[in-house]
Amino acid sequence: MTNDRVMAVVGAGHVGGRAAQALREYGWQGGIALIGAEQHLPYERPPLSKGLLTGEREVAQCQLRPPDAWQEDSIEHVVARVKTIDASAREVLLEDGRVVCYEALLLATGGHARRLTIPGAGLRGVISLRTLDDSAAIAQRLVPDARVVIIGGGFIGLEVAASARMRGCRVCVLEGAPRLLGRAVPESIAARVQALHERNGVDLRVSTAPAAIEQISDGTLAVMLANGDTLIAETVVVGIGIDPADELARAAGLDVRRGVVVNAELETSAPGIFAAGDVAIFPSRISDQPIRQETWHNAETQARIAAHNMLGAREKYDGVPWFWSDQYDHQLQVAGEPALADHSVTRILSDHAEIHFYFDADDRLVGASGFGPVSMLAKEMKLARMLVERGASPAPESLTDSSVKLKGLL
């Protein structure tokens, strides 16, 4: 490290990598320090629970850019952990003693996988999925007839379940709540998702929680359930969500509330420090209320805005939330903020697919969620998403009538 002030990015994942790339595209000619604890260059996370586990994708296909591209742009990949951030001096102190002096700083620290807090959670073969190395460790265990217990019936857990079944594993999913996917989707979609997994041979148990895990032989685990049952498995995958990695921001005195609070320009309470991606709490374009999003779309779009504003652009982030989940040949999508809804209507696409549209009290669309085979859902959900992004107010009966084309409502 030199004493020259650079654009510093703490967190070398999807957000950090895209932001560093954008800084060059927007004309920054000084130094860029992309700081991360992982040895890997920036990569995308969606394949970790899908293509990498099934073998349909290679590690190189997950990288944001070819390795040479970072060198060509003179972006320095600093493999190190950050000890502290001095916001007043504009310095980042690394654990190895090096100091990075920054002109502007982006916090792209993402999140930490939540850990089980039951006895045996640290045993070999109990694996959380958050990083490329985690995915590689799980993938090598997904062999035909391997017994896999997945704790958590959310998106990550269900995607891993689908991938494991595609590899011929025997899979059991445990979900402590009465149904899958919490409040992320309506009950009818959750029921369709459960039925899809059961048709594909997954033993899916709701209202069921693990109480302890024991090693009963070399490479074999016993998962004791709260109801007294016991499951035997070679691998236990923990997919119970993430916690925002906001500890550096908190120690630096920034405004932190289970995530780093930023304004519409993605700047934190400390001038010159920005935050984006999983760790950032930002004002919603739809409600103007603070929200945090753990999605590919959020990472991809906020990274560029943050980079632009690190250079003084003062651009406001106005993206509308959107994410998808691929499971077998089906897809689940959610656009906007369904939680804001005052009322909703359902559009039945077929016996296997449906879309829910969510209205606020002023009859404005604030969200849409859909599930079904990709071939049936993708085009319709793209149009539904566009309606939400435009804040449209179509007549509810036009949405429930599948003979009315969504494209015409735009």
C-alpha cells in the first residue's frame, strides 16, 4: 500500500467487484483497492446453490470477469481482513498491519450465514452455504444415494434440495414454521412449491426443528428432532438465512440497525463512506421506508450507483426489488414489495402456474409474485414486474382474466 488515496472497496464479492469495475468505466484513473478475505476473485452467488452443485456450471463461469480483466483495469485485489476503519482519517487498517488511505470507501461486506445453536452444530459434515468454498464442499458430497438433511425451508434450502435430488441424493428438508418460505410468498404458492418437491422425492417436514446432531460413526450423523424422531445423514446443510456483516461499520461509529443505514445516494452517516448490497439499509422507492435486500438484482444495480456517487455524481438509487429462485424446471419470482399490500388478486396461468398481484390502499400495484414452469412463467412475470416498476393501477378484473394480455395493460 502507498500513501496515495485510492478508491477503497471493502468486500470483494459481487457488489465490490461490480463497483470496482464501474469506477474505471466512469473515468477514475487513480488506484482502486478491492479488499476481501476470500482468495477468490469476485463471483456471483446464485450458482452456488444450483449449477455448481449439479455440475452444470464450473467455477470459472461464476466469476464476474476473467482474471486478466482486473489486471488490465489496474484493480488491486487485496486478500486480507479489515481490522478497523477510521472514518475521520479516511483510513482502513488491515489485520496484517497495512493501511489503505482512501478518497472514498464502499462497504460491500454482504452477510454471514446464520449458524445453528444446537449441540453438534460444529461437527464435520454440517455445512452452511454462503461462499464458493462452501458450495464446493457440499458438491463433492452430493453423490447418488447420499443422505442429505437440509435445515431451513427458505430459498437456499429448497434450491439445495432440488440440486441434491438432481444428483440422486436422498433428501429431507426440515422447516420449523408451519409452511415453507415464511411470509415471502402467499400460502398457495408455498403449497405449490411443497408439492413440486414432494413430486420429486423430497421428504419435506414443516413444523419440525432439529434439537441436536451427533456423530454416530465416521462420516455419519444423527439428527435428533424436537419431536423425538431421528434422521441419519452423511451431510447436513444449514440454510437459515444470513445476518448483515455490519460489524466494521458499527465499530467505526456509523449508523447501523441490523445493516448499514444509507440515504438514497447510498452514502452512510459518515461522509465519503458508502454501502451497497446485502449489508445496506436504503429507502424504498415504493414506500420510502428503510429496507434491506439480499438479491442478485440489488447487488448488480446498487454497485454501479455507489461507484458513481463515490466519484461525486449524487445519483439516487430508485431500483424496485426483484428476485427469482430456480427449482427443477420451475421458477419463483417476486417483484416489488408485496408486504405493503392492502389487497391482492390472483391470475391463474394454468394448473401449474399462477401470479399474485398486490395493490396498496390507493389501488396502485406495489408487488407481484409468481410460480410455475419457467416456460409458462418467465414472460408473464417480466410484464408483471414492469407493471409494478411503473406503479400502474390496472383494474383488478383485468389481471384475474387470463384472456386479457398483460402487455396491453402497460
